Amino acid sequence: MGSIVLFSAEPVQKRFGVKSGMVFYRISGGGALTDDLNITIRGSGKLQFKAWGESVLIEEEYDQQTSGVLQDKEEIKICTALEGDKKYDVDFKTEKILERKIPQGTFLKHFTEGLVQNGQEKIAGHLCDIWEKEGVRKCIYKGIPLLVEHYLAGVYYEKKAVNVIFGDYASSNCCRLPEYPVEKFALFKTSIKTKSSKLPKALPQIITYVSEMVQKEAKGRKVPADTLENEQKRVWLDKIGENIFKRQKVFLPEVLLRMKQARICLQQADNWMDANRCAEDVAHVKAQFSKKRETHTELWKEKEKNLVLDELDEEISLLESQMKCVRAAKNLTDLSLCRKQ
């Protein structure tokens, strides 16, 4: 199936109180997942719409980076289109577009479900209505989100409008989703409500997912959700960091193997060009999880060679001593403790 052309249909439903426009967002967030591990996200987003929101294109791109005892980097890219009563989510990993039917009801009703209106705030020059509940805060202008915040156990996500442009000229270009095949779903299901679903990938959805679990447990215990004990807080933070934990469980044994292979190669290298080729494989693996770039050597005499080998031997020895603990780790807290040894 070819690409889906947006902004082509006649309006049948007013999602927004503005005919057309574009909103540009700044995305930020982060927090401490353990005492020695922090997560930070930075990026941008865009909302483009026409025909009173009959056609909407939502795009987000941001880097999700962890620092401390574990180095992890993930680039998040989100592209969603709303066209009439259909929602199209792009899965860039599988190169497919997932089509779902949007539940009946107004967009604002679904977007603010469970929230309580509480005052107003000025965002990007527009006075918007604040909707909030524990862990969630949104500011809506004529149905258009200008601020979305999620926070739980000291970890937060913020998507805030920095520039708003209204008018036909702002959305005159025809927008297309990637030319991926479309898969249809009979029912509209979210990852939060589907018991068998995996943990969402993006931080705001993860926080929402975990927050609903917290609320459910608190309700069952008949205590406020914001009175988490330290042990409970640790459980939820581990849940927020579950995707990082799974990636690191694969990454750490792999990087150890690559370092050992590079060690043999470097021992046999006769010149700096051969030495750099030996280190390329390890550098490539590390680059997938960290923005830190490995330096290249331009000298490969006995002194420089021994220094590089000694440093690599220390890295191999340290990581190898931690591997029994890494293999036994059940969550991100366990893994962080392993890397502190």
C-alpha cells in the first residue's frame, strides 16, 4: 500500500477550535532511576493540522540518554496521523503503519479523561486551560495541547509549545506518512489497557503506564498514591527503567566479547592503521549506547601500544569480574549495583 496523504479529506469533526496551524514543541525530561544512574531526554516535536483538526500530523524526535554507572542511548522517533475517525501510528523499526479506529467522542474528552480543570496558564503567547491529576498536567488551548507533563517518583517528561502559528499558510503543504504497509486493528487498544502488551518504548507512555499501576495498587491498599514508601518507589523506578535494563543485559556481554576480540587483534597490530581497525568494532558497539566517541590513535610504537593494551586489559578485567552479578541481575537497581563493584 502506498503512502497516506494527509490534509485531503473534507472536515467531518472539529477536533480543535482553530481551523489550521502548526505548533512547535520543546521536549525535555529526566530524573534519577537509581542513586548512581540518571536519565535525560532532549528533543523537539511538531503538531500540524488542517480543517479544524480533521487531519492532524504529530511528530516527535528526542534522545533518551542515561549516565552514571550505566551508559545507554536511544533515539526516539514518533509519527502519528489522525485522519477522520482513524489513527495511524508509524513503527519505524518494523517499517509498518498501524491503523486503529478512534473511539467515539470528542478529542478533548479523550485527551483530558480523568483530569480536572484547574485554572489557566500562558504558554507560547496563548492562555490555555490547565487540566491535571496526580502525575499528569496538561494545558489546552481550543482543544490544542500546548503543554503536556508526566511525572512519577522523581522522573518527569515535558512537552511544551515554544512557537504557535495559526492560519492556512501554516499547513498548506501536503503531508505524507512514510510509504510503509498499513496493518489494521479491529479495536482501538492502548498499551496501557492491554494486559499482554510490552512496556511502551517512549518515556511519557512508560510513566503513564507505570503511574496507572501505582494508582491501581494504591486504591487497593486504600492509601494515597503520592505516599510511596522507599521500597515501593524503587519497584516503580525499576519498572520505568525496564527497557534500559533489558538493553544493557544484552549490551554488556556483547561489549565484553568485542573487547576480548579487539585485544587479540591489537596485540598483533603492527601499525596505527591496523590498531584503529581493531578498535572499530568495539567503538561501534559502544556508540550505540553512548554519545562518547572513542579516540583514534596516530602513534603505534611499543610505548603507545602497551598503554592501549594495559587500559583495555583493565576494562576487560573489571567487566569480566562483574559478569556473574550482571547475569543474576533481575532489575535496573541490581544491575547498577553490579557496575559499582
